Amino acid sequence: MRLGEIRLNDYYHQYITIEADDLTDLLKDEISVKEEDCFALCSSYCGRDGLLEFNVLSIGDSWENCTKGLRLNKMLGIFTIDQVFDCEARIVEPNARMIKKNTPFLEMVDDGWDEDILSTRLDSRLDDLRDPFYPDVVMTGIILENQIVEYMMRITGVKGPFLVGKLEEEPNEDIGLHYDDSIFALAYATGQECRLFALFAGENLSEDEIAVRDRIIQEMDKIGIRFNGVSLKN
């Protein structure tokens, strides 16, 4: 299966072998790469610009034999999603050595990110709404002339039951919103699918709208309801 056909949370922060072909030549500064070393064992994370990236733990000459370099402490290199999007890939059940090498690296690259943003990356409900290259960018519905039109929103956090973000694109239609306007979205189900709906959008909310929004957040926080789940309150 092509990497681009696999849902994010089936491999994000997990382990996946990619048939990288000539891309392994990019790793020659860190390890000896033979002509047959066309496979790369990787994990994945979001870089500082939000782009999905794949850290290479080891390489090899087949799906089953991809352990060359695994005992080196450092990663062999980084592939970006656009480099491997169309490559064949298989999910891997990790062994102790893979976990030992990968865990400190993931902790390092995730350090400094907002905890709520980290949690939304692990929210499989959003996988079908994500930009394939930037997982923090998701489709969000906005009402336009009595219908819901979806635009891309860049996730910036969570407030109560809302997924909070910024509009990632300038709307073609005149809907009173512009690039980088704030969005407060709720999740809802359509059959077995999850969608997002912007209940509050834009920088020109009235005082009443702001008061209602903040009241919802406060009341939901009191009973432990947040976008990413329910936490029990003492």
C-alpha cells in the first residue's frame, strides 16, 4: 500500500518500513549504503513548520531485513512526506531495540509543542480531515448561505469542547472571514465519519457571542468535557 493511502494514526509516532529506493542514497553521510539497500525503517513526527517528517532508524535490502544502522544511537536521516508520499510502505510491530532508539528522539522533537496540539495529532477522528502533508491543518465546515462549506484550518489548541485554530486559506466567497481569522470548531458525526463545524468564527464577534462562547468553555471545563475527551473532576 502506498504511504499516502495509510491513515495518519496507523503509523504516526509508530514504526513503518518504506520502500524508499534511491532515497536511501541521501543517508550515505551516516552509514554505508549498498545498491540493494532500498528499504528504510522509519518513525514520524511533525517538524517545527508542521510538515510531516520521517526519521530513519535503519535500512536494509528487504521488508524483512531492514536493521542496518539500528544499533547506532543517532538517526540515519530524515525524509519529508513529499519525498515518500507515493512509496510503498508497511506497518511494523516494533521490537525493544526500535523503541529504545526512537523514544528519546520523539521526545526531543515534540519538546516545546503545546500539549493540546500534540494530543490532536493522536486523535484518529481527524485523520480523514487532515492535509496529507501538514497534519495540523484540517477541514472545517463554515455556514455559507444555509449550507456548510469546508475550509482548511490550522490547529492552534483546544479550549473546552472546541478545537481552536486559524483559517489557513483566504475564502473565495465573501463570508466575512479572512486568512488567519480565529475558528472555534466542534466535532460532530455523520454516520461513521467525523466532521468539524465552526460554531464561532472570525475576529468580529459581538460581545454576546463572546460571552456565550466563553460560558460554554467554562461550563464544559467544570464537568471535564474537552474536545479531546472527558476528564473526571473531583
